[in-house]
Amino acid sequence: MSILPEEIKQELQKAFKKKLENPVTINYFTQELECPSCQQTHQLLNEVVSLSDKIILTTFRFDIDKKKRDTFQIDKIPAIIIMDKKDYGIRFYGLPGGYEFSTFIEDILMVSRAKTDLTAENTEKIKTLSNPLHIQVFITNTCPHCPAAAQAAHKLAFISDKIRADVIDAREFSTLSRKYNVFGVPKTIVNEKITFEGALPIEQFIEQLLSADKL
């Protein structure tokens, strides 16, 4: 049984045909055991990839492909990386469904078109980062405000080689959520030092990253 309704598939196929420019690779890390959502996530990815020959899916076994796992710094599954020849640090952990499906599709379009909607001023600000930043954005697929935070993190990762941005399903990775006291979403943690809740305007998000860069 298909995950995506037929009308959604048709809309996506038209959008991909019109908007995709360069090939996009989706690297997917999975395993058969001890991963309740891996099979469903894999099916969703296959359905999306089938809608355009410019989207390529490569699947890795988390329990077997240790070298690839270490190269991409993948420590949990299901894990999704959206990239072209370059790894921009864009990560999904969990099923990109519900409200987060829009984030997933926007990321594919962004990487394919090699551009964001960030202003020149904001782009220049984020390029001043001196130190590596690891952003973790905790979301749920039923949260209507979460895509704004998730997309902001991924856009900034796309712009800056200093940033790796993980969008994490708080419910699926409950142990991690407890570690970071995630009681509401979206919640963002930067380098284990700065935390903030809510979908901040992009300018405020950048200011938080600049502050973390100085710590």
C-alpha cells in the first residue's frame, strides 16, 4: 500500500519536473532489526525517488556499513542525508512525514537548485562563523510550527561548511529527548551550549548561532 496519495504524487512529479535542476542524492541509513520506522521510511523514500530521475537513493546498512556511517557521522537510524556531490550537513533522523514532509521536499529542491531564499545580509553573517556548529532541532511530525525551525537549520547548513544540522523526531528518539529536556517542540540545541524553543525568525536564529560560535 502506498504511503503518498496519488494526487500528492502527481503534484510532486509536476513540481520536480519544473523545479529540479541538478541531481540530488539521498543517502539512507537503515537496518532490519530494532528500527520500527525504518521500513516505512524506506518506502516513503522509494515513492519520492520514483517521481524523478534526478533524485537518486543510496541505501546503507547501519550495522554493516561502518565506514560510511563514520564518514557521515551517523549515530542513529533511520537517518537521511540530502546532498549532491557535496555533503552539506543536512540530516533527518526519523520518518519525514506529516508537517515535516514539506521540509524534506524543500531540502531536495534547495540542493538541486543550489540556492536558498536567505538574504545576502543573512548569508554573509552566517559565513563569518569560525568554529564547527552542531545544530539539533527536535520536532514532531504533528507540529505545525516545526518545519520553520527545521528548514531554517537546513538552509544555514547549506550555506555554511561549519554547520551540521540534525532534524530529530522527538517521539521516536525519546531517550535523546529526555537527555535534552525536550518538553515542547521545536527545541533547538547548538553545540550542547545554547538551547532555545520555538520557531525563531531567521535573523534571531542566526544571532543564536553567532553567540554559540563565541563560546
